[in-house]
Amino acid sequence: MNVDQLSLPELIVLVVVAVEVVIVIGAIVALLVVRRRAIGRERRYERARAELSEVIQQFGGPDDAGARRIAFGVVERIGVDSARRLLTELGEFLTVDLVEPLSTIYVEAGLVTATAQGAKRRPWERLRVIREARALNDPAGLLADLIRDDSADVRLAAFEALCALGRADEALVALRSIAVEGRLARMRAVDALAASEPFPREQLINLATSESSAIRLVTVGALGRSENADAGDVVIAAITDEDVEVRIEALRAVRDMEDRSAVAACIAALQDEFWEVRSAAAGTVADLGGDGAAEYLGPLLDDQAEWVRHNTSLALRRCGAAGLAVLRDAAARGNESASSALAEHRLITEGA
């Protein structure tokens, strides 16, 4: 085609098409370059990971100093961001004695500066810092500040990290703000405290009488899940707490603790004005009271709340022969919950 024979509009279209083709080719080349570089970085990272994973096995051995020098060289070679990622990933799968050398390398390689700068930026970058601190025993000492962060997610993550590192006493400074963030936050706080070693028993016992019902709920739940027998009186007292959720959590707690001295208080809770409490009490009474609990649970089969009737039927199945007798009697009178529980019991026993 002779360009001289093209009209101006045709020439413009030709130029536009040519430019678009060049742009597409350029974009493809750029993507290929970016992809090649990304693959190269990932391969270097995997090689560094394999090398560091092997050398850390020599930490604490005869050539501990040499192993640390090699590890330090690996970290320096892959750059700050990849080094932070690598040390964190390895630290999450190592025992405490092997994490200490990694923490030292983390500090000596100058990664603390990058960590501290990241902690001053966006909340999700502070969450990354918390993950690093948790994996490497907080080598930069940043958790003490992050537990007081303005972001609720950051505070909660720092709380969990401190508990995991055995510093629950430091984490408790944020308990008030975390406890009011909602049920999910409270349950995460309960789990973190219950698993903490050492367990902050005295501090939690003192907080169990807090004016805040949210704090009382968390402390009662943590005391129960930790199965701390010395806190039994505190948890039992919470069964009559003025707050409904605290009463429910206390009933679950004494069941976790298997504290049979709480049976009388749990039986009294079967008459609570709130159906949620009666429902929780039914399961606890069955678990703690055994066969003798059947006579106390029987009346709840006629409770006005369907969920109470349902949970009571399930609870009676765990009360042995006495519980089954109560269920049969109720089923004969037309109680649907009792009939369903008996039918399920037959399916389970026959299947066994």
C-alpha cells in the first residue's frame, strides 16, 4: 500500500493503529520483564529459605558462631523486605531456643529500623509488625506501644501477641478497650488469656469484680477455659451476676472447669428469667450432675422457650437411664423435643 495515496483520515487511522500496536507490544514486553523479575526474586527467596532452614539447625552447636555468620549473610543478600518475611515465617515454626538467634540476626541486620518505620504507617502495616514481633519474641520491643494503638484491630492483635509471648500482664492494660469492641473481640481475648503462660490468675480474679460487665465476661471466660481450680469461687459467684451474658459465660466456665461444687448454683440458674441463661444452665447441670440432674431438668421440657426445650432434651440424653426415662415420659405426653431426642438417641445407639 502506497502511503502517498492515503487520504488524511486514512493516514490518521493508520498512525493510531500503529501506535496502539506499539503500546500493546511494549506492555507485553514490560509484563514479561516484571514476571521474570518476580520469578527470579521468588527463586532467590526459596533458595535463601532452604539455606537458612538448614543452617539454623546448627544454632547452639559447636559452630554456632559460623552458623550465625552464614545466616546473617543470607539475610543481607535478599534485602530488607524479603528478610523480614523470611525470618518471620521461620520463627513461627521454631522452638523458643531457636528463635533467639533469629531475633539477634533480625536486630543485627538492621531490620528493626524498617520495622519501627512500618509501625508508624498504616494499620495493616502495624499488623505485619505485630506478626513479626510475635514470631521473633518482640526483638524491637514494639508491642508495648502497639497495645495502645488507636486501631481496634491493631490493639487486639497486639493483645494476642503479648499473651502468646507470656506477657499477659502487659496486655491487660488494653482489656477495657478490647472488651467493648464486640463479642468476637471478647472471645478472642478470652482464648488468648486462657492460653497464656504464665497465666495471670491474680489479675483476672481482681478484674472479675470490675464495674464493666464486658471485662467481667472476659475474665470469667478466661478463668474457666484455663481450668484454674483456684478461681472456682469467683466463677461460681458470676453465675448470679447482674449481666445476662456474664451469667451465661460463667455457666460455660464451670462446665469447662468440671467444678461439681457449682451444681447447686447451676440448678438455681434453671429458673433464671432469661431463656438464654436457662438454656446454658441445662447443659451445665447435665454435665456436672450426671444421672441425678434428670429430676431438675425434667420441668424445663415444658419451658415456654423452644430453644430451652431443645437443649434440655439433648442434656437429658447425657443423664443416663434417669434422663432417658424422663424423655420417654415427656414424649408419651406429646413433647416434640423429647421425641426428637429419643429418636436421635436410638439412631446413635443402633448405629454403634
